[in-house]
Amino acid sequence: MAKVIIRNYRRRDRAAVEEITYRTGYQGEDLTGRGFFDDKRLLFLMFIDY
């Protein structure tokens, strides 16, 4: 079994968190190509970086 390490968020993680937010932003499904929230940054700002 792999060891899981949870660490604090770092500012350099932002791009990865934006991508995760976009790829799970449609009820847990990927928003890519769906025509909703084409701006990844806007979705991130609305739901994560408030």
C-alpha cells in the first residue's frame, strides 16, 4: 500500500488545483469540451479561491 502524505497548499499548486477544479467541475465529471465555463480560471475563482 502506498503511503499518502497530505501537506498544506502552496501558491505554486494553483495551476494544478485550477485543472482539478475544471476536470471535476460538472458534478464530478470533466468540463472539457462541454461548452460550460470555458474559462478554467473563472470556475476556480468562483468555487475555490474565494
